Amino acid sequence: MPDSKGNTPSIGWTFKKGIFSPPPLTEDELEKNNEKAIAANSAMKQLLMEEASKEISIFQDAVDLDMAKDEEALALPKWKKYRVLLSRVDANVAEPVSWPEKP
């Protein structure tokens, strides 16, 4: 039977003040969770870098060819700054990452 938070207990769980709690994670489980978090952070950084590079490439082409609209010319340095800030983010951590804000 689930507790007040919807947790359904199994062997090894504890019950306190109407709430079931799972047993602590093993070292192997903690390590696997950390590896998954690092992989997710690294994948997100790669995705964001690719997005920024794509935007910069298009805006840079427009500027180089004197075809840029005003908003494109203004967006280019903002996207470049974003990409630099993004490149400085350490994604090789298991903790949640604070990503820079997109322009």
C-alpha cells in the first residue's frame, strides 16, 4: 500500500511519520547515478554548443555578405558571447549545471 506521497515500499524500506523511505544507495549505485548525470550534462552542453554555432554561422554569413538585417547584426555578438560563456561551463560534474541564458 502506498504512503501519503505515493511511495510503494519494498524490502529494506523504513517507515517514519507516515512516509516510506528507500534504503540508502550503494557505492555502485551512487557511481552509476553520477556517471549518468555527467553524461547528461555533457550531452546538453554539446547540444547547446551546436545550436549556438548554427545560429552564429548563419548570422556571420549574413554580416560577411552585407546581407544582415539589423536584428541579425545585433544578434551575432550576443550569440558569440553566449557560446563563450557556454564553453566555460564545466559539464563534467554530477550536480545540476547552471547554463548561461540564451540570447
